[in-house]
Amino acid sequence: MNRVSDVALRILVAATFLCFGVSRLQAQAQTQTPATAPAQQSADKNKDKDKDQDKQKDEEEDSNPFAPEPAPALPPGMTGSDPGDPRAKLTPGIYDAGEASMGIKHVMLFKKPGAFQLGSTDPDDPKVQKTIGQLGISNLAKIPKPMHLVIAQLAFANSDLAFQGNHLFQGNFYGVSIYDISHPANITLLTTMVCPGGQGDVSVYKNLLFMSVEMPNGRLDCGMQGFPPEPPPPAVDEKDKDKDKEKEKKPHIPAAQKDRFRGVRIFDISDIQNPKQVAAVQTCRGSHTHTLVLDPNDKDNVYIYVSGTSFVRQPEELPGCSGETADKDPNTALFRIDVIKVPVAAPQDAKVVSSPRLFIDPRTGAINSLNNGGTHGKKGAEKPKDTDQCHDITVYSAIGLAAGACSGNGIVLDIKDPVHPTRVDAVNDPNYSYWHSASFSNDGSKVVFTDEWGGGLGARCRPNDPNKWGADAIFRLKDDKLSFANYYKLPAAQGDSENCVAHNGSLIPVPGRDIEVQGWYQGGISIVDFTDPTQPTEIAYFDRGPIDPNMLVLGGEWSAYWYNGYIYGSEIARGLDVFELTPTKFLTQNEIDAAKAVRVSELNVQNQQKIEWPAQLVVAKAYLDQLSRSQALSASQITNLQKAIQNAETSHMNKGKLAKLKSMAPSLEKSAATAKNPADSSRFHALAGILTHPAS
């Protein structure tokens, strides 16, 4: 959610960030037209009017990042989302919105705890003004009233999820909620830990909870008071306005505060209802997101990759910080991530141990060697821009690699030495605005990157928003090199008041297939099969109508993750959603049951675990369903295999019945050699393996 946070941070640190120009009518009224002949005067007037309108529009877009951007005509050769989809015209509402689903049952919504509710929809409400004041914003007269509400709502937005045992940890810009999910249809809130600072992304390992803090209202003591608003800037003379506007485009750095915290907090959660902060590791750019990294060769420590996307703080606040460009300061805090080493037995000793230059050119040593190559968006965005940050990094220790979604690029890292990750490949894409997050396929042969076009606040799934923008990009990964396969985007059109773009998701452990569940903000949840990366296909979905039909209110599913048989969605405005899969023509009950057979004790999605399926007959039945769907076996072969498996199950794994299963395995192995595609070949092998040695 980079643009949301980047914009919000700029708002939070300077009252003058949003300095709106005069209205278009005022601009037109103030335009002076030279005295010329009537016809020429009229033409000049229209020309000047157009220029003024264009200039005013540019000024408004620059100064108001929350302003809805009308979707332009589709570029030649591109298509948009489907306005005829059942999700396209759902009735609005906060808790009573219309719903549409396929293959997903909505089990429950647990509403946001009171501590994380703004509790008002009126921008004039004292609660709204108090919240903005705690964020350190002054000079509100220059910020339109509707935006007051948006800023205040962002301070209480739900963010990412982590899981451990029967506990779910939900981050929030204002702290963390911890739930008991022993009974997913009836979850209970264990505790709400108020600790402002945004964006509150969380990870968990054993008795430790990690939380990202990036906003300048974060305090070392988790205090809610923030810091005093800075005085408004002095009035600017008319002749200096252009210079002042140029200054406003640069992020204002707030005055240094000895109690400010931006980085990664570490809590001891041994007492799950009373987390205790045991460490707070400061970083120059704060922590927008972080990634828990486990080294198979180091059981005493865990590592945290810190992705900071915000401004660099002053050295007076944290010594050694520099926000200069690469040519001015080789030690700049830009163009890097930070690596924190956390001794598990002594987390209070956690500290930054390296700051890898992931964007360096190994031949020249230039630390700013990657850029986006030019991209779509506002006028002028076609010019390449240096990549100086990662938004999110997903590590896959089982294969020794990580996939970094790094603003202008998707990158692959070698993480065999977790303290010193090195880049082995990088790609960019002219259809990508902001590389946001990444997921590997279970076998490591594919990577799904997301593009957060519009930063999470934009309506980007409308009928005339291109399906290649704000989408997933699926790459093959072979010999540490990425090659593009195809795009996938939520196919259902959404409205102008629904923030919608690709966001966080995880694999669903259906054997024999690559399936990901993913949040799309107010686009809801979409489940895509990318087994064939050239033909990704939606196989299930859930969506609600807009929170507000007339105004874009920040909401929707920040992330949607599968955990031990259920899907959990972090709904930004409403709370915590719980879902369960239901069978359709795209996904059978056997496949769902096989996915439920996979159990993990802990889940931090950005620390991807290799999925291992038990050799149970329910898994064999899932493979058999897939071979039937792809017509890789004849109807009689399918029937014979189904009957043999059923007989083994009903006889409680009788030796004779097991022998029958084993006798069918060799023919399946032979079929694997002549299968029409690699996916079916793998399914034949896996099915034969289970029939040969089924688990009891």
C-alpha cells in the first residue's frame, strides 16, 4: 500500500503538504486576456482557458492525492473489467452492503474493536479533529473537509495478518488485535494492543511478535498523543508562490523528537493477553513492511528484512541517516533495505547488522542502477525513475531465494546468507506502476508479482481501467531468471468509489495446482489458478458493495490468507472476515479436503513455507479429480481408481484392498511419461506414490 502510506506520511509531517490551488472557476476569473480583435480574442480566450484548466488540473492532482481520477479511454488494444459481472452493481453499505460470491462461503465478520474505530463519519466531529491533531497536522484550513475524514480513517486502518497455533494477529495503523481462532465460525478477541505508528504489519515467531512502524506519530512508549503539530508556514508572497510549490513537492521532514520511533517493534507474547515491548529497533526510513527470515543453519537467531518506503529522518533524530541522492552521498539511506538480527533468547539485543544495496551495479558499483524504465500513469511518468526502495520481500528459504517487489522492479535475491542477500535478477514492465508484493509457486518455478497502481486509494478496477494495469504479473522462474508469462486482474468491474487494485494473498494448498487467494481492497477476494502461468483463471470470489456510493472511503480486503482450512481477510474498515471454500466445477470437495489436510503451526506469508501433503487417500482423490477434469484418463480408468480408493477407505485400510491400490500404481507411472502437460505428469507421479504407500 505504498502510495497510501507515502501520501499519508507526507500529510502527517507537514500541514502545508496539501496546498490546494484556487478552484477552476476562480482561476478562469483571474485570467487576464489581452485586447485583440474579437475573433482572435475569442480564440486566445479559449486557448488560455484550456491552458488554465490543464494547469489547474495538474495542480489539483499534485496537491490532492486523494482526489478521484477519472478513468481515461482504454488504450488501444487493451480491455477493461466486466460491468456485467454480478459483483459490478452491488448495493452499498458498511455492514449491510450487498454481497456476491462463487465457491466461497462467508462464515463471519468480526467487527473492528472499539479502540480501532474512528466512530464518526462527520469531518466536523471533534473526534476527527482530535485524531488529526494527534497525527501532528496543523493548518487544516487548506485541507478540504472530506479529506479530514479520510486522514482520520487511515489512522485506524486494519493492515496485515500473521498466525500462530490458534491465534491470529491483525495489524492496524493504531496497534494490533489478537484473536482466538480455535473455532473459526465463532472467533473471539483476546486483546487489543493500542500502539499507534502505522502501518502495523505483523509477524510472529515463537514468543516474539514483530510490528512495522513508519509514520512520524509513532512513539517509543506506544503513546497515543503523537507529537505537537508544527506551526503553519509563514505567508508566501505572490512572486514566490512558484518556488514554494516546488518545495512542497519534496517531503517535509518533521522536527527531530527524542521519543519518536520508526522501525520495528518487538514484543514478548508469552502472556498472549499482555504483550510486552522488549525492543524497538530504529531505522532511517521506518518500516513500511518487514519480512521474517529463518536461517536453516542458525537456530539461535531470526532475521528481519526491513522495507522502508517513507522519507529519511534527520541525523539529529537518528545519527547516520541521510536522504541525499546517490551521487551526493554514497552512504545515503536510500537504495537499500535494513537487516535486523534478533537473538531469540535475548530479543532486547536486536540490532541492524547490515544494509544491503540491492540495486547496485556489480560492475560499476553504482548503487542506483535499477529503474522502472518508464511506466504508465500521470503525465511525465514515462521518464525512467530510479528504484530506491523495496515495498515487500517474500523469502522462500527452502529454495534459498527471495522475490522482492521493489517499486520500479521485480527482483530475485539469493538469501543463502540471510545477512547479505544478493540480487541475481531484475525485471521491469511498462504496464506496472508500483511493484508491491510477491508469491512463489510451491515448487519455486513461478512468481506472482502484484502492481499497486494508485497506491490502494484509487478506484482501479473500473470498466475502462486496463486489465494489464493494477494487476498480477506472473513470471516463470528458471535458473534464477524471470521470464514473463501473463497478467491476471480481478475480472469484475468496480465503481468509482471503490478503491480496488491487486494486493496481498497467499497460496491455497490444493495438491497438483497453483492456486492463490488474494485481497483486492473493495474489489473483495479473488481466487486464481495459475498452474498454467499463461492462462491464469479465476475459480472463486467474494465481494461486497461499496462502503459509500458517492465518496471513496478507504476499505476492503487488505489481505486474504489461507490458514489451516479457512481464509481470513483483513477488512480495512469493517474488521476481520472468515471464509470457507465450497465446491464448484472449478474446485471439488476432494480438492478442498486435501487442502485442509495440510496443517502448519505458524504462518507469516512473506516467509513462505514449502507445502508438504500427507500421503492420505483424500489427497489421492484430489489428484484423481484433476486428472478427470483434464481428461488425462478414460472414464473407465477413473471409475476403477475411485472404486479401489473407496474400498480401501471403507475397509479401514485392509491389506487386500491396499494391495489392490498398489497394483494400480505402475500403470499410472507409465501414463506420466506420455501426459499431455507437465502438470498432469506430476499428478500421475504423486497419485502413484500415494497408492503405493498410503498413510493410515
